[in-house]
Amino acid sequence: MNKGTGTDIKKSPTRGRPAKAVDMSAQPKAPRVTKKPTIYDLARLAGVSPGTVSRVLNNRDKVKAETRELVLRTAKELNLKPQVSVRARQVAILSEPTFTDRIEGYAATLTAHLSFAFSRRNIGVILPSNPLEQLPGAFLDGVIAVTFDKGLQHILEELEPRLPIVYMDKFDARPQQYVVCSDHYASGYLAAKHFLERGKRRLAFMGSDLVPLRERRKGYIKALEEAGVPVDVRLLRPIEDGTTHAAAIAGIVKGGADAIYAPGTSFQAMECLHILTYVMGLKVPGDISLIGGENEGVSSIQNPPLTTIDEPLREMAEQAVAMMDLLTTDGKVPKRRVTLPVGLISRDSVS
């Protein structure tokens, strides 16, 4: 009995004995937390300030090219990318360096329409002068491929698992690829029908053996077959590599053609018109009729004004940009492949 308190105090059985050691290895371990890298980690590894990192990742200016490349390369190593919702999106518009009309014609016109459409949506655009060298080091949210040779297509296919890529006029696309195109098959079909309705029977097709031209050629031949007009393969044969347009046109005329379809929006028909008129001394449409691709503001002022197939390049650009806008904001596109209709503009080069 404790006289001071009147309370009984019982000794604990372990009181005064040393505590037993606890085996920590038998205890469950707390989960390891992996810290996500920040722009401060990136700045430290790249040897630049956090402000410089911020300007690069948000696609701002006032950063040297070599510094930008270093930051982007380090960011890829860290797998660090800011949320699209808090940064300016940036998309590359590509054509291969060897394509002949990057400055004017099909690729140039389509690139201009794409650039304006992106600017209206506040999406930044870069136009690499040499995609094969510059694309692997670029920091992008997506790519629009206007034209693409085998080398560029190989790089794009490697990027597809990581970036949304929209192809223009890719007629051999796989089902999982995103494509916007005009109806090239209908282009050939409409051109041939127009010739046939005006009594032409010796129809020629001028173009190389590229996939888009094969589509047009198929439609061209289909219209001939439906009309029961014999198909002369010599007049429809693709232009071989190394053959000049002048030599190809001379062969077509020698083969007895009374009409030529020179498709495309890169002034192919105007070159054909020049050769027929000023090199060979023929009259269009008196001696031979001609249909080309529409070049807005130019086809109509030729002598004679050219009958053309109008491809909706502006609408194609709008569709591609709308598709990319959805793809870069985790949206779902209604269709992976969009094909837009074409139309024939009748003028004076077909009699």
C-alpha cells in the first residue's frame, strides 16, 4: 500500500527487464515513392536557368538554337513534358526537301492554308527546312505530313506511337493512320467524262507512277470502260524517271491523242499548254483538248482559259487542323480518314 496516495501499485511483469529486439525485416515495407522530375531538375541537368527551361518547353522565343536543342534533349531523357493545357501547342508541317513545289504549287498552297488555320486556333507551327535532320530533335505535339518520300515516311512511322500524325493525300494509308485527302479517283473520272461528252475518244493521261496519280488514273480508265471506249495503254503509261515533260507530250501527240489530262495543282497543265502551243505549234483546243488541276487565279487567265479539276485544298487544311486540335487535347476524332469531293470547272481548253 502506498501510504501517500492510498493506491495499490502493481509491478509490471516486464518492469526492469530489457526490451526484446524487434525484427524489422519481418515488418511490411512502406511503398517507395518515385519523385516526378521537375523543370528545376531539368535546369540543373542542362546547366541553364529554370526560366530558360520554361521558355523552351512553352515554345517561347529568345532562346539560342543550341540551348533549345540541349534542353529538349535533356527533357526527353527525363521524360518531362508539361501539360498541353498550360502550354502553347506546336505542330510541324512537313514536306521532304526534294519535293519540287515546296515554294509554289501543291505543297506550298496546302502549307499556307494549314499555317493560317493553325494560327486561328493559337497553335504554333514550325516548318523544318530539312525534316530528316531536324525532326528527331524537335519538341512537338503533332505533325502534319503534306508530302513524304520513303525516308521521311520511315521517320514518321517511328514517331506515330508517340505523336499524332495527320497525312495529306495518303492513299495507301493503313487503317490506324489519320488521313485527309481529296477524291483523286473522282478527279480522273470527271476529267475523262468531260472529254467523252465532247466527243473525244483518244484520251491521254500525263503523270508519273506515284500513288496519288495512280488513283486518278484508275478513275480515268473507269470512265473510258463505262463508255465502251477502247483503252490505249500507250496513252496512259506513266512518265518514266528521266523522261522530260516535252518528250512525254511529244510521245502522246505522236500516239494520236485528241485530249490530255495533266492532273495536279503544281502548274502541270500550264507547262503542258506551253509545250503544246509554243514548242509543238499546236492549237488548244483546236488540235488537242486539255484538262489540268486548278490553280486559283492563274488557270483562268491562261490562253485559252484552262478547264480544270478543282481540289479543295483550303477545306483539306481545315479538316486536318481540326483533327490535330482534337488529337492534341485528348479528344476523339469522328473518323480517321476524311475524303473531300472535287469539282470540274469548265472553261475553253476543251472543245
